[in-house]
Amino acid sequence: MATLQKIRSKGPLLVIVIGLALFAFIAGDAWKVLQPHTGKQNVGEVNGTALSAQDYQKLVDEMSEVIKLTNGLSALSEEQLTQIKDQVWQTYVNNELIAAEAEKLGLTVTNAEIQNIIEEGTHPLLSQTPFRNPQTGAFDKDMLKQFLVTYANLGSSNMSAQFVEYYQKMGNFWNFIEKTLKQTTLAQKYQDLIAKSFISNPIAAEDAFNGRTQESDILLAGIPYSTISDSTVTVSDADIKKLYEERKETFKQPVETRDIKYIDFRVTPSETDRQEVLQEVTEYSNQLADVTSDFGAFVRSTGSTVIYADIPVNKTVLPSDVAARLDSVSIGEVYGPYYNQTEDSYNAFKIVAKTTAPDSIEFRQIQVYTDTEAKTTALADSIYTALKGGANFADIAKIYGQEGTANWISAPTWESATLDADNARFINALISQPVNELTNLKVGQANVILQVTAKKVMKDKYKVAIVKRPVEFSKETYNKAYNAFSQFVAANTTLADMEKNAEESGYTVIPRQGFSSAEHYVGGVKSTREALKWVFEAKQGQVSPLYECGDNDHLMVVALERINKKGYVNINQVADMLRAEIRRDKKAAQIMSQMQGFNALSQVTALKDAVSDTVKHVTFSAPAYISVARASEPVVSAVAAKTAEGQVSAPIKGNAGVYLIQVLSKNKSAEEFDEKKEETTLSGMAMRFASQTIYELREKAKVVDERYLYF
């Protein structure tokens, strides 16, 4: 029951902070309501299997709740939701592709296998759940079983609605873990099967060992390509077309994209706006000097971006500009107004109180809740009286289905949370209550019989009322900017006109090639979904209407320059890259013709613009870095490994020039060959290759992503 008690003990905060290693991101803010789109009802499909907008939303909701629960968050930001949406889609596609391949191969994951994984308890995902032994930190299957028993009997329990809801969230979380375990186990089976096809052997092991441990010190001389002017090398359209055909498979485009050009104009505050904010903060700072109570209401009335916390907190929790000034301010004194350039804000604050408070508190509690407030109060009074009279705390707790054991809670848990009045009262009671004394505390519609059993790590803490007002533009400033931009858009209805007249009007046209519908924002600006939809519905050459976007502080217009169909990229889009490669190859041919028949480095150094260098510790397994050419040259490493000591190589065509090398010496590291170790390393590399097979499956699959129509 230790897990259950932990949940109950922190119930008033509704916060459990745990990590989830499966995800490389955190989240915040509630999922937005799905906006229906006329016509299509699917956000995408994988090999003909469609995913409806409703089912996609359910998956996003599920992931959002998991992230909020595991990170102790009550809200998700737009950026974090964007990450979740992409993660859900990628996971869905991967699981569909692997499931299809697994079905062909007869691979399955049974319920018995999942139970065995849980019983074994070593899977990394399990160690990131709250069901962990408090002493060892390892997953504890017994704690999980105790939770599942209680969860299964929620209907017959006498828990408050608050705790029933929380247990239901925990139950949904565990269902997600089980589902993820099944999916990851199937994926692991598939990857293991692929990895086994990469068979390691003693010959490959020895070759890999030699490539890593045999070193060459070399003397090098060469001619960099940069010594030949680009203007002297002619590259024809036929040359480009030929190389394009040779490299065509590398220029495949898996999805349709757009080349766009857009203007993103950000509205900024005027000097008048700035002075108005300063004047308001000055007035608030004068008023703050006279405020002696209800600081929360006053701070809210100022429009401050920092909510007043009626609990003492570490200075590190406060805004850095406020924390840096605390030591120069007395209790009750108002500091400010002052300007913070970093965040472009005007500020003032008042230290309401300073105290010494614990950073960690051990406490135990009994939560009391019945069907009416009067009965709850009477029962709580009865329990409180019994405990004051000497009754055993744990025994009384068990009568009401609770453990009554003590648990530690740390300051970061409450100091980083947004607390309502009830939760603030609960935390203040923990902080101020003497050790071992009892308190009958009303929290919402319930009562909590609270006893603090220990406190430690005493620190200076503060209650600070902060007025922080970012400088924002006024309605008049926005209207002026909007009118000017709308006139520009109305007068420039073609891309040519937009480019011709933008600079004169104070705007900048920004090009963006290869824009795909999987992107969530145009130009990285938030709330540009309508502009994104327009891009993929417009015809080539069209100019969009004006869009108001961002945090209502951006104005945007978009022109569709080119539609890039799925398939091979147009040769014109890669012509510059191909031209550079051809030019380099022609320079190499010129230099190599000069070096024809050379068998000594002195012959190279006699040429105009030659460079030379000594390079040590060159191995086959790593590209040699040639400092005089400022380039990594894998071919030099390969040639050095195959050239005998004292010998001179033939001319080597590299990335940055043509070289001759002479091997001065060959050495071998002191490491001894261990066949099994090398084969294990090669097997590990094979496993990494196997994990990349999902990208091959994606390449061959028919994946349609139309989420941009809905989200």
C-alpha cells in the first residue's frame, strides 16, 4: 500500500513528479478541441489503412495526459502540443508498418510475454513508472499489483470524487504503459530478426580491429582545388544532366512540397506604448506601498505576468531580475519601477515577508470526506479528538482505508506549482506547523487531519508581490501597422510586384524551399494554420490574403512560387549542387594530369600553390583531417592503410584537393585482439543498422499525412 499512501498523501497538490524515458520532451497545456473540416474525415493513412481525425485526437489526448501526469503539469504549451502531435503520428506510422511486417513473418507478442516482462521488472519503461521501491528505485511489481487491486475496486470504495478521478488517471496511465510495452516488444523482435541477418565472423572482427588499432604517420603534399578559379572551369547543361541521371535515386522526394516566398511583419510597441506601460507600473508601485493584505488580488489587478504565491519560496523560484535585487530591499519596501531589457518589461516588487522555512517536510495525514459537509466536519472533529487523546494514527487511518504512514515532500514540488487558496493553505500549514502537532485542516469539501513528523534543510524564503508588465503595443499601434500592411497586400497581388515593392515599403520577402504539409507553422510563426492550408490549396503563382497570426502580433502574406510533386526533384533545384561537384571533379582531373607519373612528394611541392603537411595517427576507421586543406579526407586514410612504410602513393583525389602521400611509419596500439569483444561490437553495430529499417519501410510504404487540414 506504499504507492497508494504516496498518492493520497500528496492528494491536495495533485502532483506526482516522475520521469518517462520513452519521451525526449516534456509537455504543457490542454489539448485543443478538434476543429471539424468539411469533407474529408481522415488525417492520413498508412498503406491504405486510414486514421480518422477522431481516433488521432484520442491518441493525442492519451499522450497529453501521460505527459502531464508524469511531469506534474496541469497545462500544455502550444509548442509542447506540437511535439506531442508529431510524436503520436510518427509512433502510429511506425507501429502500423512494423505490425504489417510482423504479421507477414508470424511475429506476435502474447499477454503472457507482457506479464513475464512485468514480473521480471527490468524493462526501462517500468523503471520510469511510480511503482518503484523507495529504497532501491527499482520497479516493484507488488506495488503495481496493490494499485491495480484498489483501482479495480474503485466503485465500492469510499474515496472522495477527487481521488477517484486521480486513480482513474493513473489507471489510464498504466493502460498506456501496457500498450507501449506490447508495441516496443514487437518492434524489438522485428529488429532482432533483422540484426541476426548481419552475421559477425572472425575475419570481419580482425579486420575491424586492425582498422582501428593500426596507425600510420604520413607526409602529404597536394594542390587544393581552391587554387583554381571557378571561372576557368566550364560546366555545361549536358554535364549537369548526366550527373543528375547518375544520382537520380538520391534526389527522390517522398512527399509533395511547395516553394514559397512570404512576408512576415511583426508589430512592435511604439514609444508612446512604452511610456504608457512605464506610467502604469509607476502608479502601481505607488499603490503597492500602501497594500497590507490580499496581495494576490492587487497583483492580479495590475495585469502582472507573475502570480502572487501566498507561500514563502526560495529566491531561485522568483524571476531572476527580482531575485538579484532582494538583498538590497527591506521587508515592506517597494523596489521600482525599473526596466528589464532582457524581457522588455517594466517592474516593481515588494517583499511581503521573509522567513526561515524547510525545503523538505515529512508528514502523514488522514483524509476525511463524506456525503455532506456537516458530516465531514463532525467526523473530522471526532478523529482529531481521538488522536489528541492518544489514539494510534496508523490504526485510525486504516479504519478509513488509508495507510497513515509518513512521506517526504520537497519544496520544488509546491514552489513550481500554481496553487489555489486551498493548496496554499495546506502548504502553509506544513511549513508553519510544529513537528508532531496535529491540525484539523479544511481543504475544499474535505478535511485533512495533518501531522508533520520531521523537517530538514532550513532556508531563507520570501513572499514577494511582483508587478511585471511586458511592454506591449496598443490597439492604435496595431491598427496603424495593419492598415499599412493591408494596403501593401492589396496593391501587390503578384509575386513579382511583391518582390519589387517590398523593400521600399519596409518589408522583407523571405524565400522557403521544400515546404511540406507536415510542418506546423509558416516561417516558424505560431497560429499560421490557415496560411499553411492555403499554401497546399493554392495554384502556382498565387498570392494569399493577409493573415493575422503569432500571438496576435504578426501580419503575413504568402506567395506560392512552385509546386514540387512527389517523386524525383526537378533538376533545376539541384543544379547548383551538381555544378559544384562537377567543377570539383574537373579541377581534380586538371591537377591529376599535372601529377601524372609523379613518384616523389618533392615533385608536387615544386608545383605552384602546393601545400604540404605531416599527419600523424591516421587509421583506416577514421577520416584523416588535413589542416592545410581544412578538410576531412577519408580516401587518404584508406590509401595510407594500404601503403607500405616508406612507399609513396599514386595521386589521390580527395574532397578538397589532390594529394600524394608517403608513409613515414606504421605503428600498432598496445590493445590486444579479443575476437569475442570485436564480434560483440560488430553485432551492436548490426543492431543499430536494424533499427534504421523503419526508415526503409517508410520509404517503400504509402504514407499520406493530411493532418494540416485539421490541426
